[in-house]
Amino acid sequence: MSAAGAHDEFGGEGSQDGADRPALDAGLAERYADQLQLPGWGEQAQVEIARLTAFVVGAGALGSAAAAYLVGAGIGRLAVVDGGQIAIAEMPRQLLHFTPEVGMGKADSAAAKLSLLNPEVHVDPFPADVTADNADVILMDADVVLDCSSRAAVRLLVNDACVGSGTPFASAATGGYDGAYMVVRPRDTACCRCLGDGVDGPGFGLPSRSAAGVYGPTTGVIGSLMAHAAIAILLGATDPGAGLLRRFDGATGEWSAARPSRRPDCICANGSVAGNV
Ligand SMILES: [Zn+2]
């Protein structure tokens, strides 16, 4: 892992002075001027995040929001993993894809928009589905992984690959008006498998999309918080919410949270991972 060391919040050294102070050129200073003013961000954090890599699995609604904020913020490299094609029924929520592109591959479509959003970021499209055979290889270069697939089967694949490699990640899902996400730090928190298996694996207890539909703004809320979680991880910020399963009721605007316990028989609690707890 090449994530930055511990800081109180984003970067934590943004106002530092001294000979080793990193310098942004005038173009970058202008591009990032607003976020450089944030407490604890500053040039140090901006330079640090430009050295790091995030993988976004799923270039749909959650992935559109998460990837756009990470690329906008100036992450060094962002990989977009999605083997699917754009569908007209997804237009209300998948903001990186446009109606004339229905039928095109999502990974390439997302990468094209993201590169226009911020040409300073290296954007890699991976037009492939994550499978048991390729998850470890695809995700091996990540400093942080965001599972934006909203699919329980993919959630388990990403979970297992990241737990195995010790890579911090966040997983999310939406259904109906509801959304949920969980930030996992494999050596410190429970993982998604600790939630227990439902009919089709850990689904975060949300209504099924086939039965309840999907509310676009909820996907934006959850996807944006996925980007926030990734930024916190990349910049070494303390995140008291790590390990919490947070759920948002988009109909009422109310949040709830639970902290699942690490199951002693889970993959995150044995072998090399447990040895680092
Ligand atoms: Zn676990």
C-alpha cells in the first residue's frame, strides 16, 4: 500500500511551510483552488492524492458519482471496472452516460467523460466483469477499492480480494428509496462477509431493485459518500465510521447505522489478516 501516513484529517499538513513544501504549478493551483482552502487539505494532500490509485467496480449510478468526485479531486489514477453496457432504463441515475450512448460499454463511456472532467488524472477503463478468477489480479494495484456494483455476488468477490490483500475498500448498494454502504479496513474492522449470508449473500438488507426500483438521488448520496470514504482512506484520515454499516432512507432522509462484529469464523478473522489485528 502506498497510502499516506496518519493525519488528523485530510492531509493534516496543508498549511505547512518549509523547504520541502510541495509546489503545485499555476494550472493545478487554479484547478484545485477551492479544495485547497479546506482545513487539513492543502498542497501536501493534493500532491499525496495524485500519487494514489482507486478502483471503482461498477460504472453505473453509484460509480458515476464516486468516480466523478475522485477524478475531480485529482486522484492520480482511477480504474473503472465494468463489463456491462449502457441501458436506457438507467438514464435517470447513471450520470456519466448519455442517451446517444445506449448499448455502448460502460467502462469506456465512463472513462471518456472522466478524462474530460480532469485530464490530469490517468483513467483506465477495464471493460470486464469481476469474477472469482480475475478479482485478485484486477484489483491488485489499488490503494482503495470502491464496490459500486450494488450486486451481492460482486460484493463478496471484491470483499474477499481486498481482505486477502489488506486493501481498504467500501461497498454499497441501493434499492427502492434506500441505500447503504460500509467502509472496511481489513485489519481493523468486520468485513462484508461478517454480515452473514442472506438468500444471495450480504445484501445490506435493502429492497430488491427488481421489486422496488431504484431512486436516482439516493444513488448520488451514497456514491458521493463512497468518494468521501476513499479520500479519507487515501489521505490517511481517521474515520470513526469505518466498520459501520450505514443505511439511508431516501424517502424520509433518515440515517441509521450498525457496527457488525467480526465473526470468528470469517475470512477476515483468520490467517494472515487476523495476525495483523
Ligand atoms: Zn469478515
